[in-house]
Amino acid sequence: MAAWTNRGGNPVVQAEIARFGDIHPMQVSLVLKALERKGMIRRSRRRGAAKVVSVTRPGLEVLRAAMPRAIAVQRRLFGKEGRPGSVLLETLLRVD
């Protein structure tokens, strides 16, 4: 999510990732700490207490390698019904 949001050059704050992904802020923090330890992201305090997240070059390289694999798994799991606008995705959104 940080890479997607940062693609336009706009900084993304850790709390925005939590809201955008509908993920508990503590869970986001734990995941980001692990990614930071691995050198895939960098967090800095540029907006008061808010932590701005940026993806590092190694993080982008891992993301580029992982995305085709993630898409392939999604296609195998959901087939045509996993595509945007499908009945399956609309149903899953209503279940939430």
C-alpha cells in the first residue's frame, strides 16, 4: 500500500495505510517494523508524531518480483470471479 500510494510522489503516513487497508493500526505498525528491519521500507517523523513511510530500492525490487506471483495465486484461487467488478468480489465486500 505504501508503494501504491507513493507512486505519485506523495508521502504516506502509517495511519493512512491502516485506514486505507482497514487494518488495525497496531498490526500495521508490527508489519512495518518487520519490513523496516529487513530494509524494505523506511519510516521517518516528518509530520509531528506521524510516521511517514517510504519504500526503499530493495523493497521495490522485492515487490516487483512478488507481484506477478501474487497475481498468479489470485487467478488460480478465484479465476474469472476474482477480477474487479465480479460477483465474488462484490459479495465479499458485502460480507464485511
